[in-house]
Amino acid sequence: MQKSELRKIYLDKRKSLSEKYIFKYSNDIFENFINHFKPLPNQKIHIFIPIEKFKEINTQIFIDYFLSRKIRVFVPKIVDTKLISVEIFSDSKFEVNNWGISEPISNVDSEILDFDFVITPLLYCDAKGNRVGYGKGFYDGFFSSISKDSKKIGVNYFNPDDSVDDFWENDIPLDYLVTPTAVLSFAGGSE
């Protein structure tokens, strides 16, 4: 299927989810992530802050867990059309940007490139790790700038069904997908 078709299908599927299911599925995804990857103190994790109006996975659960265990947390911020990575702490201040996304007030790019994990938003991911986002290309640019050893992990309510037919040479696939029911590895199938 084309990305535009998949984008529409999965935006509609996500819109139909109740708050109860978003809460449950987000917790299931969180548990699967923690049980599989077992993050440790001082590891560096880049994670998105959810866009509530798009019913994204509630990553605040992850962020609170990481901060409480001295795992370093970095979140994206768009500055001059570029995605930078800002380190946050329990007392960091946030503001809502023009797209309705909560971002740290700080514009200081951490310039960290060797993340242990990059937890990535998406609308859909196929069985080969090809990601369908919102179509802005921010994460592909970000992925191309970070260490090849950083694990790129998508989180989604839905398991892969259809393949993405129109991926581009600049599209960088994910290494893993975490859903409420599975952790999929694209290096060698399901783990």
C-alpha cells in the first residue's frame, strides 16, 4: 500500500480508540519495552512527547519511569525546521508549540548522537521496519545523523499487516516495533 493510504487508515483506526484503550495499550507497550530492552541507569533514551489530539501512545509513563531510575531522557524539538534533541529532567519546563505539541522551553541541542534507544512515533510500520509517520521527514533526517548503534524502536497500537510500497531511498527503517502484544525485530524476525 502507499504511505498516503496507510496514513489515512491508521489515523482513522487511532481516532476510534477510546481513552480506556489508549491507557491500556500504552501500558502494555511500556511493559513490553521494559521487559524486552531492560534499560539501565545512565543509558540515553530519546523519546517523543505524545500529541494528544492524534491519540499517540502515552509516553509520559516511559519518561517518568526513566527519570525515576536515573536513565537520561532526551526529547525532540523542532528548531528552524530541524529536529534537535533536548535533555530533560524532572524539573524541566515545557510549552505547547504551534502544532499543539508540548516541547521543552530550552533550545539547547544536547548534540548527543549515541543514544541507546530512540523511541519513535509512527502511524504504521510494516513487517520490514518501514515506518509511516506524518510525512514531514523529521525522523529520517534525525536517524541519518545519529549513531548506527542506536536502536530505533517504533511504538504502535497495531501490528504490521500491509507492506509499505512507496518507501524512498532516504527512508531509514526501524530496528524494532513494540506493540501491546509483541516486540518485533527487523534484523531477524520476531523476538
